[in-house]
Amino acid sequence: MHIIDTCLAEQSKLFEKLLSEALQRDADSLVGPSCAELARPCSTLVMRPQAELARSLGERIADVEKLFPGQLYYSAENLHMTVSALPDVAPRSMLHRHLRRSLASHVGAIRVMTMPVGGFGIIGSAVIIKAYDVEGLLARMVRCLVADIEEEGFAMKHLADLHMKIFWITAARLIAPPSPEFLAYIAEHHNDNFGVANFETIELDQTDSIFSAAATQILEKYNLGDLS
């Protein structure tokens, strides 16, 4: 089997497994952190889809919100694909310097990426839109970054977790038990085609889990495929 077919098959299988496990859980157990908890500061690496796709995804998410209100939904302005969560990064700290050096050494090998996106899913307490790392290049970069940072004595593997295998755009956070109808909707639309995301940059951000504008500070921004 071609490497691309293998990557896609493995990612699809994992997304389906996680959705199946979520649908078998009690609705109360799917509820995640509260809005106050999600507003706590965190550090993360993210890639943002092009404005046109962000708008269309935001419209689709808004349609879901109209059908199933009561959850915390993301809008076009704060849609993002998490590359990896990180230990808390203080600007100009030793960890910040290590991250800058490691990112600079790896992003040049990741050319501008196009990733098919589509289909809803559930991971933990998040309703997600699946993104496919077609050649496995992004997952490989995360594994290299984890190895670099852990070599310097900072624990990171548990934060990278699934992002060494799959990636997604968060559509909503479940802050209340989802109704059976909501879960049925997610299952029914788990194979919808939402288009193709184009990613040109990767950001190291200080933010919160909601990615609110007031809390988000871009510490570093790198152009993919930049070997300079």
C-alpha cells in the first residue's frame, strides 16, 4: 500500500475508534472543563486555516449551535488546529529558547501544507473537525520536537499525546451533557467533506483553551518551508 494510503487509513481508523468510544460513554462523562477552567492560560503550537475556509467552517459550526445550543462553540475567529500542547512557556525562558531553536530547525522541512478536512468527531470532551496529515509529515515533526525538548529535560510527551498521530480543528467544547440527538448528528456527519485547509505558518502561542483574542499572544511565528 502506498505510504499516503497507509497514513490516511491509520488516521481514519483512529478517528473512528475515538468517536465510537465516545458514543458508548454516558453523556455526563463527556462533559469537560467549565468555561472558567477553559479560560486558564496555556501554551500551544497551532496552525490556522485560510480565512475563506475558516469562514465556511464557522458557518457550519453556527448551524450546529442553532440545532443544539448550550455548548461552547468556536467561531471563525478562533478556529485553529493544535499541533501540540506545550509546557507553560515564559517568554525568554530557557524552555522558550529551546523551543525557538527546535522549531527553527524543523519547520523548514515542512512545506506549505494542504490537509483535507471533514467529518465531525468527538475526542475527550471536544467536538472536532478531522484534519488529515496526508503524508504524516506533521506528526513526524511533532515527534522530533518532543524528542528535542525532552532531551533538554522538559516533560512534553504526555502533552503531545494524540498529536503525534492525528490532528483536528476544535468545533465545540462539551460543557453540558450532549443530547442523544446531538450525538446522533455527529455520528451521521462524521464523513462530511468540508474542503481542504491550507497552512502556511506555525505559531507558538500563549493563550487559553478557547483561544480568545484577549488572551492570545503570538510568541513566535514561522513560515513553513522556510530554510533561511
